[in-house]
Amino acid sequence: LSEELRAVVARRDDIKLVIFDATTSAGVDTTAADALIEVKQELEESGVDFWVVNPLQAGWKMAVASLEAAKLDIPKVFDSLAEAVNAFQSKSGDGQS
């Protein structure tokens, strides 16, 4: 996933936000936490926000601990994709981005 995401962000300079929908994610192990750190760092360096939707609480605690250890900001978390999209549209001001 991180390679595909990296390629998309590199090709497009209009990407402002990546929303990761964790609804079907089985959880977070150390490999997933490391990948999350890598993706989060690269997106931050590219000026792209990273938000998460519906993570499982136990796995999310591990992800948060890993991000904090890497001194990265914790992504905003939303209960649904619609809630995240609405928040982004409100943030962008025009409701179209």
C-alpha cells in the first residue's frame, strides 16, 4: 500500500488529504505500525494530511504509541468516512475539494 500511495502522491500535486478507512482492518501489529509511521512521515513531508476512519481501539492504541515514539502527530480519527469527508469540506471552505 505505501508504494502505491507514494506513487499517487508523487504524480499529483493537488492531493491535500489521505483518509485511511480502517473499518475492515483486522488490527495493528508492529509491521503495520511501522508502515503507518512511514506513510505518515512521507505524507507530512509532502504537505498532505492523513486521517483515519473507524480504527479498532486495541490496535489504534499500538499505532498511537508508535507514532508518538516517532514524534509524529496523531492523525485525526473519525467514526465514518462521511464524517471525515464533511470535516475536510468544512476545512477547505468551499465544500468541493
